[in-house]
Amino acid sequence: MSKLFGSLLVAALAVGVIASPVAEPAITEAPSLAKRATSCTFSGSSGAASASKSQSSCSTIILSSVAVPSGTTLDLSDLPDDTTVIFEGETTWGYEEWSGPLLQISGTGITIKGASGAYLNPDGARWWDGEGSNGGVTKPKFFYAHDLISSTITDLYIENTPVQAVSINGCDGLTITDMTINNEAGDTAGGHNTDGFDIGSSTNVVITGANVYNQDDCVAVNSGTDITFSGGVCSGGHGLSIGSVGGRSDNVVDTVTFKNCEVKNSVNGIRIKATEGDTGSITGVTYSEITLASISKYGILIEQNYDGGDLKGTPTSGIPITDLTVENISGVDAVASSGYDVVIVCGSSGCSDWTWSSVDVTGGTTYSGCENVPSVASWFGEVDSRGFIHIGVIKPHVSEGHYDLVGPDGDIKIISIWEHVVVLGISITLHMWPLPEQTEEQGLEDEERKATGEAAAHSAPELVVPEGFFGFPYSASTAEDTQSLYLAFFIIRLDENIQTAQLNAFCDMDLTMDGEAVDS
């Protein structure tokens, strides 16, 4: 009986286990995802705080006449992807002596716009004391455009920043179009260090159509790759700058283009600054189609001895400047008579692989301290044969080397050892060998051609030289200045070493041409 009872009990338990209903798992409802509002508008004295607090909740943020309290950043540095920020009316900031920034925007796919008539007015004159970032009251930087990825800034108008206007750092794929930075009032009210754009550690930055009126660099690229600044106007400041490079955590500048810009009423036109004793690199920089006007100090300044100021240190080669292109620079009478047209100071091995073409910067004086000026691929650019009539008469004689380069002591300088015998300040004279005498038949043919208005075929052709043709001050004593024509072809034939001397001519070398032909 006990066995039977035990068996029945086990069976009953088994049936009970099978028949017992299984408890279903509790289903938790998914949390509701808050949808971003299509558009949020913020204004007045509470607008900055509200916008910062709500930035993750709005796909479009409209800042309408926001009055940012003193000592406060209008902080939009945590925007979700693809947010649009629109400024309307006048945005203002209260006064406090602090370092800022007054505005900060970061994110991916961010669109920043200025509505028609809108402007950002930090009223920087309240801080201006003529000392900028170098002393006086502590002044806030204005706009940190940091860590903006695949983003755009369009039609912003910024007026009177306390010091530096726009800091671009950690950006990749940022496009800025038609921005105006107007610190013109600082010219007479003590504005200083009011840089337009300071760019560092960024890639693929394109700035187009900017208008910058300020008292420091219009744009300064301190580090970064693939940076383009085009179609800009710079006035009142320190021009189009690379650097200073050196002494930072990132000291590499690679592939930077300044193109189709105007620099006027400025201390410098073009400037590249590498600091003394530091390491880094500056490569692939291009200045093209730049117009200079009313430059007070340096038309073009390239230095490897920057030490807290221009040309203050000893040039070193730790930050090489390579693959530099300077072309189509227009600056006739652009530099003040007390300034310098072109200044180049390089370390012993710091500058190489330069292309220098169609550079016409005049008005200033020559600089006596150029050092280690590199060979250039093309100093004068291509000499256009259309500037001369029937050039074939002279060209073969130049191509065959029928000339001597004579130093101030009458000694002939051999091209193969040019770099060892030519020093700054030397005057080199070009002596052409006499042309072969014409035959009687050739002379008669030339007379007949001249009588019919044609150029001579066998004697010195007529010289037609457009003003500024060679990129340096030039004059011909007569319409048939044979020796000057020889010089033109001599320039065509320049090799790298001779071009170095031509480049030095903008510093303190006087490469002259003598009208007397001498026997070899």
C-alpha cells in the first residue's frame, strides 16, 4: 500500500506540475521619447539661459533680441545633430571683466544664420583701453566656434568685439559665408588684438566673402589642414597671416589658400610667422590674386624669427616653410615710403621649394636684413613674348650664353658657383656680347622693313614693355634699348640660383643692367 500510495503521489505531483499555469513576464511599456519642437524662440534677459537649457529640445532655435547677462556665455555647445540657430534683431551682452567667451556653439550638422538686419553687439568699446589681451582690464573673447562638424555659418554681422572675434578650433567641414566683423570704431577708441578669425587644429574650413575691419590679424591660421579664405576684404589690421606657428600643442599648418582678397589700410599685407626656436611645419600655403593698398609697414613679411613681435629673434629652421606659392600680388605704390615692400628672414635651412610669380609690391624701401632667401621656381612669372617685336633676333644669343655677369670689382661671376660668390647688397651687371655684324644685304632688308612700318629682322627689335612687366621697377631709355631687351631674355633663362638673386633684389640686392656691350 505504501508503494502504491507513493507512486500515486509522484504521479499526482507530476500532473500538478504540468497543469500549473505559467506566470507570464511583466511587460514594461517603453518610455516615451520626447520629440523636439520644430521651433523655439527665446528673447530678452532670460533668453540666453532658457536657450541653453532647452537646446536639446528644439530643432530650430531662434534668438530674438536676446540680452545676455554680464559674465555669462550664450552657451549652445551641446546641440543635437542638425540643429538650426537663427539670430534676429540685436543680441547684446552685459559688461564684466572676464575672459569669456560671450558666445559658444558646437555640434554636428549645425546651421547658424543671421536674419536680415540682425547683428551681434557685445559693445566692446566698454573694454577697449589700447592694450587688448596684453594688459589693462580683462577682456572676454567673443565667439568660440569650436567642434563644429559639417556645419555652416551664414550672414552673421558682428560689431565691436572686446578682443578676438571668432575662434575656430577642432572643426571639420565648417563653411562660413558672408560674415562681417566690424571693429572699425576701435581704430580711434582703443581697440587692440581684435583678430577677425583665429584658426587652429581644424580641417576643411572654408571662409568666403568675409569683411573684417579690425586692429589685428584679419585671419590667422595657427594650425590646421585644408583651410581656404577667399573673396575677403581686410581693413585696419595686420593682414592675411599664417601663425604665429610654434609653442602650441599643434604646430602644423598644411594646405592653406588665400585667394582673391583685398587688404587695405593695414599694417601688413601678407605675413607668415614662425617662432624662433620652436618646432612644427608650414607647407603648401598659397597666396593668389591678392590686392594690397595703403600698407603702413610690410607688404610681404615672411619670418622664422618671430619672438613676441616681428623680426625680434634669431631665425631658426625648426618650423620649415616649404611649398609656398605667392602669385599675382598687386600692390603698386601700396606700401608707405617708411615701410618695406618685401621682407624675408629664414633660418639656414628653413625655407625651400617656393614659387614666386607676378608679384608687384612697391612704394616702400628695401630691407637690409633679409637672410637665407630660398631659390624660387618662378620669380618673375612667364615673360610674355608678345611684349616684344621679332624677338627671334636676340633669343639665340642669350640661349647660347653670350653674356657675362660682372661684379662690382669687374670680376665675372660664374653661374655654377653663384651661391658662393653672390652676397646681399652686391650689384651685378649684365654685359651682353656684341651681336654679329650685319651683312650689307641684311642691313638693306631691315631698312626696307622699317620703311613699311615693319620691325627689323636682323638688328635690335623695337622694345615694347608694359608697365610692371618684370615685377620690379623698370625703365628703358629709348624705344630701342637693346641691352634692356637682352635683359628680358636673360630673365627667361634664369636658373634657380640666379632667381635667388632676383628675389634678394626686393630685399637689398641691386641687380642692374649696363648698357655697354663688351668683348668676351
